[in-house]
Amino acid sequence: MNYFSSDFKLGILGGGQLGKMLLFDTRKFDIQTYILDPSDEAPCKIACNKFFKGDLMDFETVYNFGKQVDVLTFEIELVNLEALVKLEEEGLKVYPSPKTLKLIQNKGIQKDFYVKNNIPTASFERFENLQNLKSAVTLSAVEMPFVWKCTEFGYDGNGVKVIRQITDLDTLPNVECIAEKMIPFKNELAVIVCRNPSGEIKTYPVVEMEFHPEANQVEYVICPARIDNKIADKARAIALNVSEKFNHVGLLAVEMFQTNEDEILVNEVAPRPHNSGHYSIEASYTSQFENHLRAILDLPLGNTDSKVAGIMVNLVGEEGFSGNVVYQNIEKILGWNGVTPHIYGKKQTRPFRKMGHVTITNQDIKEARKIAEDVKNTIRVISEN
């Protein structure tokens, strides 16, 4: 099939920042793109060929959108699964497949999948609702502290909370959830795997993630991870095994814990471009977004090696500020070598909302980490008022 400067149409469900960054590569290759998103202010709107406003969870909306394109992908997991199944049954290429998404969309099902396939993960219990979990805690059937996770609709730290006492459950929604054992760990790691329908598969280097203690969001992504080569090899091998078991096409971001005993445990996965791979735009030979595009179009995969050490700093809305966004001091960091900001195009900021990121590249990972700290302490994402 001729994808380039042709009538071929790529459909993307979701018009957020991940889609916007993917569109950089579709425009580079002159590939037509159609976007579906519920917001008129979606970041993707300025860069696609056609934009459609609609509910990603509505069957008819997703189905009718899919009928207009030749290949369908998504940049968010919260989409109508039944519509994707019907589209695939009717012959549309949907990548990753709804069969893969069905195993990932619900975190309880995802965790059961790890157990069934002997993939190392933290022990857990599933609960139909919060009330059942409270009963189990009262009966000491669940040991505290533990990590509470809602099984659906969680993102960017939402839907995850450390429970240290029973009163911590009082403010949580009464939804299906899991109680996961607290794991003492040295590092949180991630590996992005890319795979095309022909079976070609590659992994990006292991990255290390540093999280904000309150928002449970990634603050820094460090590539390469500052770990022993044997640990890195083990993490990449586990990520490849996870990819094989899910039989995915496109990108699969595998988030993992390195325990105090140097075990590697899989935390969760995302079947799409991922925050842990943003560094690759500047630091890798082929960015995660270009490789996602190559993979879903069954083109040869690009080189996943790094050209240089890279660190990503997330830009999130500062506490105490909501409204029209202002990026304070951005002109200062623009004057620093190896520093590249990415602004996502969200006009409204609020506390901890992801508004952009900054990549720092340097031959010296220690120097890159120092500059990343300076970036974090310099730029502020605030509002006009």
C-alpha cells in the first residue's frame, strides 16, 4: 500500500499531546490523518487533515469514524472496545488489536494476565467495589499498607493511592479496584517495545523514572537508567516476553519495579506512545512516535539506540493556579544548550495537569540530570490570574 502523498487515511482515536507528537511524523511522511476527540480544543486539531469531535466511549461515534479510515490506532486506552472489535471483524486494520486492548484496559484483567502467563508482578487481590475491600481490610484479610488502584479510567496518577490506614479509603470512589502489595524497590524502570505485524521487534534502552511524591506522576525520565547492565538486560528480556504474550502491534510501554533484591516486577503496561519515551524525540536515532507509525503501517522499524544521554522533565500545572496558562521563564531555558521544550497546546492549566515536557540532551548523564533539575526549578506553569 502507498502511504505517502496518497489517498491513504490513518485514523487516531484521541487528540491529546501523544497524538500531536505522532502527527509530527505523519506530516514528515505526508500521511493523511483523521482525528477523533471529545474536545474542540484538542492539541491535535491544528495538525491533522480532518478533525472530528465525538465521544471516544460511544459505539456509533467510534464505529462511524473507523469506517472512514484505512488503518486505525489510538493514543488513549479509554475507547469503545466493542466498536474496535466490530471494525476489525469487518476487515479494518486496528493496531494495537482490540484483543490486546481488552487484556490491558482493565487493570484487574491485566494483572490476572500476568499471573496466568508467569510474568513477575506484585501480589494483589481484586474487589468488585470499595465496600468489599473495606470489609476485607476490617477482617485483616488485606495487609496494610497496600496500593489501591481503580481498575478502569485511571491516568497520570489518578486512580492510584497508598493506603496506610482504613480511613484512607473514605474518600475513594466505590468502584471495582485492586489492592496490591507494597513493594520495597530501588528503582522504577520502563522499557518500550515496538513490533510490526511482520514480527520485527525492537526495544528501546531501559529508562529510570523519578516520581512526584504527592501527584504520583513522573517528574523525570532518565535514559539510560543508572543501573547495572545485568539488570538492564533482565528488564529488556522481561519486556520482550510481555510483548510476546500480549501479541501487540505498535508500541508497548512496560513499567517495572527493580526490587531491593534486584528482582524485576512488571507494574503495568500501556499499548501506545508513552511518557517514558518522550526523551527519544531528541535523544534517539528514531523517536518512539516514528516507530509507532512505522510499526502500525508494517514498515521497517527504525534504530532504537540513543545518540546521546537524554532526560525528560514533565511540565505540569503548578499548585494554586487554574485558568489560562502562562509558561513563566521559558525564555531562560531556551538559552541553554541541549534543552528543548515541548508545549502541548492545552490552553487551560490546573494543578498537576500535564502541559508539556522538556528534554535535556548531553554526553554526560550526570550533567544532564543537573541541568534537568535547573529546568525544573526555573520554568513555572501558572495562570494569568
